[in-house]
Amino acid sequence: MRRWLAAGFGAFAVVEVIAGIALSGKAGWSFTDALDSFTVTNGLMGLTFAVCGAAIAWHRPNNPIGWLFVADGIGHATTAAGAPLSAVLHDASAPLGLQRLVATVMQWSWPWSIALFLPLALLLFPDGKLVSPRWRIAAIAIVVTAPLFAVEMGAGPETMFADGPRGYLTLSSYDSLQPLWTATEIRGLLAYALAIASLVIRYRRSDETRRRQLLWLVLAAVIVLAFMTPWALVAGTPILVLLAIPLIPIAVAVAIVRHQLLDIRLVVSRALSWALLSIIAVGAYAALVALTDSFISSRFGRSAAVTVIVALLIAPVLPRLQRLVDRAMYGDRRDPARVASRVGEQLAANPAGGMPGVVGAIRSALRLPYVGIAVDGQLLAADGVARDVVPVDLSYGGAAVGSLLVGLRSGESGLSPADRNVLALVAVPLAVAIHAIRLSTELQTSRERLVAAREEERRRLRRDLHDGLGPTLTGVAFTADAAANLISVDPSRASELLSTLRTDTRVAIADVRRLVDDLRPPALDELGLVGALQQRADQLSWRADGASVSVSVSAEGLPALPAALEVAAYRIATEALTNVVRHSRATVAVLALRCGTELEIEITDDGPPNGAWKPGVGLQAMHERAAELGGTFKAGPSPSGGRVHASFPLVTS
């Protein structure tokens, strides 16, 4: 129902405009007469505002902008029909009351369009909502003060033509209220200033889609400005320039209903260029006329000479203006070397993990809505909102190593040749960087697998030695003990041999145990990592000078860890605690293990600071153990004492 209601109101405005055209013909008006009476301009504005408003309300019935435009169009269309109708009634000597009624309706209908409907619609553009709740005061002020302009325009004593009748709602003291009318004009300027400020704030806060919608309105405003400014500077503003105002409802309707229709950035770029050029041309023309009027007029003819001079001055300006506007809209697309330099800076700053900075630099340099990098089907880095994404292959040595994902600008169906040239240039260093990252990742993975395989082999060897050779040698020792107890022939000699056998066997057993311990600390299998560390902490509770050290272990629910990671954590932790006991004068030490996305090991003590730590065998061994598994290691004094910190990535494969 709301859609059909909007269509009905729009059709009513169209009928009013058609009626205005027919009545103008009946009144015998020429085009100049219709133009001077604002029938042409009001008719065109009424037609465009009403039709565009009906289209918006049909597609977006919940957006109040459509309904405001429909009301705006009806106001202008009523005036366009009322002016010639008033003339026809006057020529036909119609009843005076009817003539005054028509004059009243005509005078009071259009001011609401200017004072209320249009500024309120601009305040709500493009989604029908205010920028923030604080802008309700501005909207309320526009609504409350709008009747002042309607009274100023409708209550005046002027008539449509010389002997025409006055409307009913006129004020006899109109001229004495001139300060109020001045304030009303200022109020109108403030209303539109608030609407413009709202649009600026909305543009700065909006996403890419909202900005594209706002650019349609910018385009219309630029064209209207280009029409009005030259005339205002040279010869005053004629009525014809009002014919540019209908571009505003057209632009708003396109922005709300079909903002993807064209590449609005390209259109605005060209429009801004020509608008700036027009303003410069008019200014140059006016300046040259003022400076050379007396000299050129008497010798060469002012118009021809000034036109030639202006053309010669403006000719080199347009390309530069176009480059400036294109750069604002498309960034450094025409300067591929600059874009490549920015990408190179990001890669040089962080070659291993600088991809987020790289995609951000590309997106900023080319003013793109979205840029991402995908490797092996996984998104490595991205910036912006992904819509209408086009992949660009990244190749190294003839093989694809990834894809550069580029979001198309509004209105574009594909990447332009200029964009492709820039992206082809930056794709080369990107492909090299991705290839290097992939090699580094593969190398690190290989190192981790080697370390893991080594530790697993050590675990297997320890199990074989412990469960095979160990019990065998232990049995030999038991047998020797039994033989020693059964001496019958030569007790002394047998006892000597058995004693030697027993000693040798136990030495072998000790060697086996030492070998087993070197391969993997047995406490890890017997007590687990936390238990083994707690056992080691209990053993390291005394310093060399006899003072006690309170060593505590804190662990937060560690999961099952790979063998290599357990060994590395145990070795680093025990070496760090040993260093605390040997080299510091600490009384308290804390060993903390935390596991989230990484396994973190931290050993802190309250020993007094004694300068920077000198790297030794122990610190070097701890650093190498961390590096083997792709971890990090830091050690040194801190404000509260000594600190050793190691972290390892958790690998699930």
C-alpha cells in the first residue's frame, strides 16, 4: 500500500506539471513568460523531485527521504500549475475569492520544499537515519523553524502580476518585520550548512558503500556549482541556472536505489576537473577583462583577444587538474613506481611478517575497497571489506605461489588496464617475498621434524636399553650372588671370582643407566614434566654458600606435549634454576609454565642486579634448544631480579 501511495502522489505531481504546461498555453504565455514566472523551473523541479521520490519510496518504503522528495515535488508542481492558473482565472474574470484562493495556495506551497523537505532529506541521506542521536536537535530545529520561511514567502504583499489579486494569508505589517525575514534567510543558510556538515561527517565515518552513495550527491553538487558560479561571477544568476537543481534528486535516487550503476569515482573525477577548470577560466577571464579592457578594446576587440589569451592559459592546466583529481580518486595508479616503493618499504621493514602492512599499503595507494593475499587457499593477510573480488596470480619461477585478491571499485566490472599495470609491477616482489616465507616455513618445519624424530629415537633407544640389556645384566649379577653363596670346592677362589664378576656387572649396569639418563631424563617418563621439574626444584634449594633458596613451580594445566618439547622445556628450566643457585644471591626463585597458543617457560628470581649477563655455555645451550623448535629465548637482569623466558609454538601435526 505504501508503494502504491507513493506512486499515486508522484503521479499527482506529474499531472500538476502537465496541467501547468496546458494552462500556460491557454494563458498565451511564451517560454520567456513561463520562465519569468518560475513555471518552467518549478515544473521541472516538481517533476524530478516527485518522480525520484516515488522511485525511492517504491524501492525503499522505509526510507523517509523518498516521502520527503515526493512532498517537495508536490510543492513545486503546485506552484508550477498555480501560476498559469491564476493568470487564466484573472483573464476570465473569475470570482475574486477563487483567484485569491489560488494565489494563496501557489504562494504557500513551494516554500516548504526549500525550508523543510530538502534540508531534512539531506540531513537523513542516504539511509534515512541521522548521523547520531545528537543530531536530533538539528532536525527538530529545521522542522520548528521551517514555517518562518513559509510565512516570509507566502505572507508578502506582492502579486503574481501587476493587477493580480493578493492571497488570503498576507500581513499588512510585512515590511516592518524585515529583521525577522533577515533572520529567516540566515536560518535557511544555517539549515543547509548543517546538512552539509552532516554529509561530511557521514562520509568520514562511513564504509566504502556509503561513500560511493555520498559521491553521487557530490557529483550533482559539483555540476550545480559549475552552472551557478560562472553566472554569479560574470552576470548575476539568471533563472535558467535553477534548471541544474533537479540533478540533486536524480543523484540521490541513483545513490539510494542503484549506486553501482557507474564508476562514480571516475565520473566525479571528470566532473571535479571540469568544475575547477570552469572556475579558473571564469576567474582568468574576469581578471583579464579588468586589466586589459581599455588597451585591447581600442585595438583588437576585447572578446576575441581575451578568449584567445584565456584559452592559451587554460590549455596546460586541465591535464594537471585531471592528475590531481585522479590521484584523489584513484591514488597513485598513474605512478606505479611510487606504489612499488611503498610495498618495498613494508617488505623491507618486516620481510617475514609484513604482509598486513603490504596489503594496507596497496589498498591505500590505489584507493581500493579491499586487498588480500592468499597462499595455498588460506588468507595470509587482508585489509578492507571484500566485495567483487578479482584474483591476480603471483608467480615465482613459472609456478603460482599465491594470489593477490583485489576488490573492484563501485561501478567497475573488472580491473582497468592502469590498475593491472600497477598490480603486475608489485606482484613481482610480492611473489618473491611469499616464496621466501614459504621456504623459511618449510625449513623451520623440517628442523622441527628432525628434532622431534631425534627425540623419539632417543626415547625408543632408552626403552630398548632399559627393558632389554638392563634386566639381562641385572640377572647376571643375581646369578653371581647365588654362586657365591654355593661355594663347595674352593671357597676362597670362587668367592674372589664371583666378587669380581659382581663388581663388573654392576659397573655395566651403572653405565647403561647413565646412557639412559643422557638420552632422556627418566623423571619425565616417571613423573611427567611438572613432576620432574618439581623434583629438580626440591634438589636445588641450597646455594653454594649454604643459604637456602625457596624454589616454587607454577603450572597451569599443561596438555600432553611432544617428546622434543618436553626435553627442551626440562633442560632449559633445570639449567636456569642451576644458574640461579650457582651465580645469583637470590633467596626466592619461581618457575612458571603457561600454555595457550604457545608454551611459555619463565624463571624469575629476586637476586640483586650485577650488570648484564655474560653469555656462557649454559645460556648458549638454552638459546639453541629454543631455536631448534622454532621458539624464542631471552635472558638477563630485570628490575626485580633475574629473568629467563622461553616460548615454543605448539605444533599439532
